[in-house]
Amino acid sequence: MPARSNTWLILIVAASCLLIGFALSTFAYRYRYFRVPGGGLIGRMNLELNLTPAQRDRIGDILRDTRFKVMQAHRDFDRQRHQLFWQGLGQIRGVLTPDQQRIFDRDFNQPWEHHGHGDDYSESESAPPPASAQPSPAP
């Protein structure tokens, strides 16, 4: 009968683990150590503040508008950072001799391609003009 007692022991341990897990998760949700899945900000505000339907709709509009503005600001920042980077490379290129410029154009004109970075805006937006379009410095 040892196999039967082992089965009962395993069942008791499994049931105990399930009950302890349930109790701990209930405690965690009650005291907000865990968030309710899918609660979201509006849902939590509605629960905590007892919002009217009009308030809920207005808050949703505000959050959507704010999210759009934040995303646009992020894109604008990335674009400006990219332009400043290319301006700096253009200034560096202006300091170099024609021989150095050829090497620079070959090795440094597309720095993120060499380092595995990809940006989601086109290089023509802010890249310095190719060597043929830039005036050579006077000797």
C-alpha cells in the first residue's frame, strides 16, 4: 500500500500549493501588489473616482490626444537629433583634406549601417550631400 499513500501525499501537497497560491494572489491583488489584467488607467480611474460616462469619454479623449502628442514629440526629437548628427559629420568633413574626405565618405558617411542601427527616417532628409556635391576646400 505504499503507492497509495504516496498518491494521497502528492494530492494533498498539490491541493495545498494551489490554495496557498490562490490566497497569496488574492492578497496581492487586494493590496495592489499586482494590477488587475486589462484594468488600464481609465478603468482604474473609473473604479477609484466613480466617473460619469461623460467624464470617462472626455478622459479617454484627453489620453488619446496626449499619447499622439508624445509620439509626435518623440519623432520630432529623433529627427532633430539625426539632423544635428549629420551637421556635425558635415563640419568634420569640412576640416579634412580631399584624400581624407574620400576615406571619410567611404567609412563614416553611413555610421549606423556599420554598427547595426536602423533609423526609420530617410537618409536624404538630413544627410550631408555626397562628396561630388560639396565644394572642395581651397588648397
